[in-house]
Amino acid sequence: HDYTLLDSDEDFADEAEVIFDFEVEDTPESVEAYQGLDLPVFLNTVKLTLSELNYLYGITGNMYGFNGLKTFVNRPQLEVTSLTPDDKSLEQIAESLNTEILQVDDRVGMVTPRVIFMIINEAYYTVQEGTASKEDIDQGMKLGTNYPYGPFEWSEKIGISDVYETLEALYEDTKEERYKICPLLKKAYLSNQS
């Protein structure tokens, strides 16, 4: 595949076969530029949902949500949401992209970020309680689960802002205690913002 990275104000419709918008969560109004295009548009929707974008901007055409967070894109599978359950057009798109597409429910956090970010949050609680060091937790998770990274390594690679903001969106959406952000994670996030 050939890839072209464009700024949001550049013309893309003439040459593109598919669009991946990694920044739509920061500028949700940008979906209006994709209205009526006759090509698939994938929107990085981990902290919000396609349903929310549809409610706010009336999504039309071939728009899908995808997990575009760092470390989750360069995998053999791509987590994708659609406003249509069991969207059959995704099979054709997956074939043309030579990528396996896993269609998941249109929910905040999708699937993989939900699980990994809860683990990261729990790891922060474990350090806060003085049970283990960050290094010990990273080593233990890699050895015990065969994950590619420990929770703190993963948090650093993804970016603490995305971890915190996704957990915040999950808690706001579900009000479930398991997504309540550890104070130590909040402190790391706030110190990263200055």
C-alpha cells in the first residue's frame, strides 16, 4: 500500500482509496469534510463513539470507527466499529486492505484499550499501595502474561494522556468503579500536561 499523510486542510478526495483520521477525537467537526464521499473513512473513535458523532454531525456514507491508538494499529487485526451491526461491507474493505477486521460494538474504549487500560490503572494502584515497583510490575506482567510490554511501558508507548482520557471517558460512560482513575495515574497525567 502507498500512504499519504495529509493535514486536515489538504485536498484528499481525488486520490484517496480509504481515509484513516487519527485526530477526529480532537476535532470531531472534521467528520463534516467526509460527508458524501464514496470511499471508506475510518475515524479513531476510542474516547467517543460513532453514535455520538452521528448524533452531533449526522454521519453519512462509509464511516467507521477504529482503534487508532499507538501500539494498537500495527497489528494483524484492526478493531472497527460500525453503525450497522454485522456490516458486510467491512469484509470487502478488509480484503482490499489485506487486514483482518474485527468488528466490535460501538462503545467507548472498544475492547483492547478497555482491557489494557484497566490493567494499567490497576498497576498504578499497586504502586500507590507500595506493593511493588513499576519495574517489578512490568517484568511480572511480561513474564506472567506474555504481553509485549508491561503496564507502565505500555502506558508510556501509548501516551499517558490517551490512557487517562480514555479511562475518564469510560468512567463517564459507564459509571463503573473499575474505570475509576487511580490518584497516582491522575497525578502522572496532570504532571504531563504542564
